[in-house]
Amino acid sequence: MAKIKVTKIRSAINRPVDQKRTLEALGLRKMGQVKEHENTPNILGMINKVSHLVSVEEA
């Protein structure tokens, strides 16, 4: 399965709780932090929900 790198590029301050929890579920806490995930529909759905806070690239 393909891998993708997700980088947190914006702060979660003043964001709804569900977006903050989605970032935590992706494993992103600090600005600039990068996590590698499998390219699955579940992960892509979470990324789509917080797409304005993260950047995504192929691993």
C-alpha cells in the first residue's frame, strides 16, 4: 500500500474541537511535525477534513 507524508502547517488554535481531535488522531501535535500514514480511505477522509491545516505529499 502507498504511503503519504502529512505535515502540520497551521495552528489548531480557534478551530472546532472535531478538527483538533482529527489532528491528534493523525498524530500531529506540533507545527511542522511530519507523520507517515498508509494511503487508505479512512486517512484520506481525515486529511480532507483538516486539509486547510496540513500539507500532503507522497512518501
